[in-house]
Amino acid sequence: MKNLYSKIKKIINDSDCLFTDNDKNFIKRIYSNGINRYSSRISMINFTGGEKVLDAGCGFGQWSVALAEQNNQVESIDPCNLRIETLRKIIS
């Protein structure tokens, strides 16, 4: 997961997107320890093995990434295009 956090930092630093300082701090915080806590919560409530899952209001995608590890297909939506574009970069 360290590679994921390195990727996140690169996206933030190299991006031509207009992240606010709050966005940058939030993204770093949610991904700094990987997504294990999100994945374990998904497992704990047995939200696994789904054919299609929707992450509505996905934000910067920490739950989408965790859901994708344990389900077949995840669709992520958010009203903020910056967040969707950031998630696309994270999963690419």
C-alpha cells in the first residue's frame, strides 16, 4: 500500500488541478495508512462479493478502492469533478 500513498502524493504534487490545502491534507490523511481500515470495515459488515456496487458521493475514492478489492464492479459518482478525476488517476 506504500506504493498507493506514493502515487497519491505524486498526483497531488504534479497535478494541474486546483486542490485546496484542505483537499490536499484530507487526501494525504485518508490514504496515509493505506486502505486497510476501509477494507476491514467492508469485510466486517460482509459487504463483499457483490456483482455491482455503487459508491455514491465517493469523494477522493478511499471507499471505492477498498470496495473494488472485494467486489466485482464498483461505480463511483460524486458531484465534484475534481474528486472523480483524482480517483481516476489513483486507479489508473
